Amino acid sequence: MKNNINSSLLTKNKVREVTKEDHLQQQHYLDVVKSFARLTYESIYVIDYEKMGFEYVSENPLFLCGHSSEEVLNMGYDFYFRNVPEGDLELLDLINNAGFDFYKKLPGNAKKLYSITYDFHLTNKDGKHVLINHKLTPLFLTTDEQLWKAMCIVSISHHKNAGNVYIHKQGTDETWELNVKNSIWYKKEKPKLTKREIEILRLHAQGLTISEIAERIFVSPDTVKYYRRRIFERLGVNNIVEALSYTVSNKII
């Protein structure tokens, strides 16, 4: 599949024509993207579906797999075929098909409110596979409502395996999960935490220990441990690191 030019990665959302009116949308926008990249530890890049390549790649190293940002920019989509393991390339092909099928059914400018997140492996310069989380959201649509350009954010995944495909609608709790076995989207509820549970997570994020959190909120350490267990159950995670990653990624805290 690495050399299969008919992969949906290259063909599913190929933009055929961009008008002058479309181009007026994007004046100076890359300056904003570059500013954002300077402020975050995450890797940022921009996909141009008209050219089927990358328009911008940040210098943040996680996504680069040992290459320079300029080298990845020049590789474009070939970067995936060089640096994503075969099995995960097939997964990306499936996600790409299912994602754009979902996207085409959305009305007009509402498409900009939706983002997709999923996990896959990259092969670093030492040949080791690193599981990353990949988020994609629209930047520009064409006048005929095709996705023209998208911004992607790459960070370390808090999961253990590739997949974990979700679509979120901005400003709502609406979430869809993709069943990769049958390529069907299922609507699901975002986990809800109590004010106390969110408070405990925020204090953990500040580096406080269980005993320090207990002292801060005037409860016993055993009570903090109880809240932690409840948080793990609600989120379906195993430890506080996974809980913090999940809640930040899903805009819960």
C-alpha cells in the first residue's frame, strides 16, 4: 500500500479547482499558524487538498521523525508512506474514507465546527514506532463547500493502541466514535465530571501530591483517592497521566 497511488489518502478529498474568491479567505493566515506553533509543544502542520501536499510544517520535533521541517514540507503526502507502518497506513486509509463520508453529509459552513482525532504510529529515526495522537480541523472551505485546507496538531497519544477515532463538534458535547471493524460512526456522550473531580484533576496538573491536594481542599487523602478512582472509571483510563491527557484532549478541563 505504501506505493498505491490510488489510496484514498491521495484521492478521497482531492480539490479540483480553487477560485479567486476562495484565495481571498487565506490572506496572512499562515502568520497566525506560525505564531500558534511557537506557543505550543505540539507539532503543527497544514494540509492543502488542492495540491495534495503540506503548506506548512512546524519545527516541533515529534511529527518530523528525525527530518527537518523543510524536508517534511517537501515530502508532502509521501511522508506518510515513508514514516507510517504498513498496518497503520491501512488504518489511515479507512479513517480517511469514513471521515470524509461523514463530513460530506454536514451542512455548509457548519463543517468548520467539526474536528477529528485519532491515533497512529510514526517510525522515528531510530526505527522505533511512536504512538501519536493526530487532530485535524478545517481552515478553509471552497465555494462549493469542499475542505480545501486543514490544520493538524500532533501530540503523544495517551492510548496503548492505534485507532481511537472520534469526531467532535465545537461548542457542544456531541461526539461520534468510529467502529473501525464496520466503518460505522456511533454517537456517544462525552464523560461528565463533577466540580470536585475537575478540581482534583487541575491540582494534579499543577504537580500536587495526593496529600497536598487533601490539605488544599480540606479532605483526607483517602477521600482524594476515592475521587481519583471515580475519575478513572468515568473516563475509562488507568492512571492520573492518562486522565489528564484525556480531559485536556477532550476539552473537559
